[in-house]
Amino acid sequence: MKEVTVGDQKVLLVRSEGQYSAVGGRCSHYGAPLIKGTLVGDRVRCPFHGACFNVRNGDIEDYPGLDSLPCYKVKWHLSQSLTVTKRVKEMCSVVPDVKHTILLIGGGPASLVCAETLRQNCYQGRIIIITKDSVPPFDKPKLSKALNVESSSILLRPDDFYQRYGMEMWTKKEVVSVNPAKKEVKMSDGTLQRYDQLLIATGCRARPLTCPGSDLEGVKLLQSYEDAKDIHSSSLGQKVKQVVLKSGVVLEADVVIAGIGVIPNSDLLAGSEVEVDSRKAVIVDKFMRTNVPDIFAAGDVTSFPLTIRGDQRVSIGHWQMSHAHGRVAALNMLKKSTKIESVPFFWTVLLGKSIRYAGYGEGYTEIIFKGKMEERKFLAFYIKDDVVVAAASLMFDPAVACIAELMARGQILTKAQAQAEDLSWLQI
């Protein structure tokens, strides 16, 4: 790979199997430079958040993000001015004569990607997205980074996008029950809506604190756009003290992280015969199908088989995986048999340092470190049964992106590889 500048735009020039191709050089998610990512075959993986793109045509193949990359013809002399940095895939719109309705419950990325994938694959029936939120699908991870933001700046798609592609967006509405026999859902206001196929993508909600003092004024949960605005307004002119509870000990700190867990939003399925597990997560197969015909589920609310762990059933509440679930659900709604095979990819930034994590480390028995912990620059391999089941890094890009891509291709990474002095196989 090589990054070249054409006009004021960065273009990724790739030679693969003797052929040249050129695509946009910035990830469509948050604009990360793809030249710092990992190229395996015809796919480049973003070093920051794990999104994947086909370098032949620019199509997005794994998430997060919605848009594909612009794709350019390669000539030995390239001189035209480039202004496009990302590309929306071609989509159809609704045709009134098509009497078929797909109902998507939930306003997160799973529902949005499902809707877009349906339209990208020539589905011309009615699509309805129902969300309790006051705004259409938005970039929820940004809420914890900047509380005082205008909703228009964090929307995943502008309002006119839904009109252009015939997607009905019902905000401030809540589905309270599902009747599979009649193929209809009931709203909190008592109205009914019929469907032909249904996606449950209601996500999770934060588990409220139950300790003494949790009902005091100023103790708040961050779940919605309104929550962010409320927290911001109530903290103006106030001295903020944050506390973390860990193992029964109260610690004071300037900055803290409090993990109190989440609860799947599956209450609406009570009495519907849709199977849930002990956590109330909706059980789906590798095609995102529930046990009830024509009802699918996606995102944080699900328990699904994870390919890289031998189809172990897991619940992973994360932005990237929700995108992937939505795409797989849509394709299987259209009878295009597709399995969920994405590799979990997580990220965060703490004190200006970037942390990446890929895989699924539950049950690991050993950690092998590379780099120097004291310099806050390292790579950690999580080992179980002599196999690398996950990896985490701090300021060690693109190692985790490379590991995720190798896992996605079904390669078994061994403990011996992790222990080796030569890590050239990681493209670092």
C-alpha cells in the first residue's frame, strides 16, 4: 500500500496480485488513515476501529461505519481533482405497489444497517424503524466524549436520507408487545402495526445503581441524547466529584470509570414465544434468526454463536458488532444465506492513549506481553489452550487490526507465535 495525494485528498494506492487499485485513503467511520492499517488479500482493515474495505471496489465489508470508500480508475498519470472522501452504496426506494413490510424495532446501528442493506439489495417494500429516542439513529459512543452537542452533529444519517430511500422513521414511540401469530406489534399508546418480517434490535439499558444513596439528586445514568444534555446542564457551575465502587471500596478520583452492567431490552417479547436466555438476551442462530419464523434479532440484545470461539454462545454489546448483525439479518430476510462471522473489535481512548482489543478473551489462562508496559506501549496476547483468543494493545497499531484480520480468515494463532521474538507476521 502507498498513500498518495491528489489535489487535497488522500488516496490509498494498492498493488495486490499484480493489479493496481485506488480507493479513498481515509476510513469512512472517523477518518483514520488506512495506510496505517492492515492489508490482507483484497481487504484493508482500519487500524483504529477495525472497519474493513475491499480495495478493488471500496465497498465496506465489516464495521463500524456506514459508507464505502470512493473508488478510482488507476492510470499511470492521474491528475483529476478529487473531492469525495466516502461513498454511499446505491440503494433503491419504496414502491407503493409492493405489499410487504419489514419492521425494525430499535434506533441503533443494527436497525439502520439492516434498513440500508435491504435497500442496497433491491428490497422495495415498506421499511419502518421504531425508536424510543427523540432523534433518528445517532453516534451514541460520542455522547460520553462530549455531552453538550447538537443532535444534528451526531446523527448517523441526515433526516432527508430516510425520505430519499423510503425509510419511515418513527421516533418517540415504544413497542410494548409482539404478537407473532397475528404478525403485529403493540405500541405504548395502544396502536397496532402489522409486519411481514420483524427485527428486534432494542439494545441494552444501563443497570441502575441499587446501593444506598443511588437515589440522591445528581446521580445520573447516561443512556440517551436527553441524558447527555441533562448531565451537562446540571453540572454547569458545579464542582463535579466522581466516585467508583469496586469490591465494596469507595475510591475518590478526578477521573473514574464505573462498570455497573447492562440489561437486555427484551421485555416487549414477554409471552411472544421468542426464546431468551437467563440474562433475557434474545437467542439467535448464525443467521440472526430467532426460534420464531420471520422474527430476527440483532445487536446488544442478542445471544449469538461466535465463530472464532467454535460457535460458543456469547452476548457482546458493542457498536461494531451491532453493525455486522444488522447486515446479516437483512441478507437473511431476503433469503440470501449469510452467517455472522465478524471478529469482535473494541477501542477506547484514555488520557490521550489509544487502546485496541480484538477477539474474545473469556476464560483466558495466560497473558503474553510484547513491548514495554512502563512506557505505555505494548501488545498483550490472551492465551487459552495454547491458542491466542484475544489481543489488546496500547499505542501499538496496527497489531490488533492485523490479528483481527487473521482471525477473520480462520487462522489459528498459537502461543508459540505470540512468544516468538519475530513479530513480522503482524506487519508492525
